[in-house]
Amino acid sequence: MPPDATVEVIDIDITTLDVDAIVNAAHRGLSGGGGVDGAIHRAAGPRLVEASMKLAPCPTGSARITPGFGLKARFVIHAVGPIWRGGAQNEEALLAAAYRTSMRLAVDAGCRSIAFPAISCGVYGFPMEPGAAIAVRTVREELETSPGIARVIFAVRGPVAEAAFRTALAEGNA
């Protein structure tokens, strides 16, 4: 990982962060929903739905970028993670692809900071510990090859998610 890049875990509402981009754990239709997706859409305002739906559908493992509208963040990156189906449906690779695509969109947009939720680890049922490990590993790999991002925040909610992401960071010696 580049020496000037930082990766941190914070138990915080992602919609409150003053970063260049926040990542939305979105569904294929990009029209808002529950959990992180609903919170981001509510905080950003109705223009986010209009902008994101023009980019739909978004395949699983991919992402789209829109302005942040009413958020402090300049951009929202809508990443579609996999629904957990037991691990035999390429879920791990699709989750890594969602993080990788999000990082690349952020770099292309000139972002220096980005915040991620625990993509797919909520209502999509991806197990938290392997989800955190995939997230941290993929972000670290992208930091090595994608210049520009100096700060990554895993903005997770609750002690289980926070512990899983802190463990994943520690195991990689970040």
C-alpha cells in the first residue's frame, strides 16, 4: 500500500462523511431501497434517484457514479454486490469486483477520499468476516495500482461489522 494512503474503520453513518465519494450498496435498478441504499437516497435528495435510474440497470459486481447532490460527498458510487447464495455462485469474485470497480470510478473522477459500507453484508446476507476480508484485500490491491486515492474509510455500523473490518485490517498489517 502506498505510504501516503490511509485505510480506517469507523462506526458511522456514511451519509455524514465529508469525503470525495461515498459508495452506496445498491441494487441493480439503482432506485433506492432499504439500509445504506435508502439512507443515502434520503440524505442526497430526489435528484439522486433521477440521476441513478438513468444509469440502470447495473450488473452485479459493477458500479455507476453520480453526483452527491445533497450530501457532503461530491459523488455517490452505486456498487451492486452479490446476494449470498451459499458461496457457490461466484459471490466472492463478484463482491471483489464491486469494490474494484468503485475504486476505479473514484480514481477516474479525481477523488482523493472514498468511504465504503460493508457491501452485501446486510440484507444481501454475505457473511461479515469474509466480506470484510475481501473488501480490505481488494481495496489494498487497488491502492497499489490506482494512484490518487489517499484515504479510504470503511464506514460500517455496529460492533460486529466494526470488529470484522478491524480484524481484516490488522491481518493485513495496515
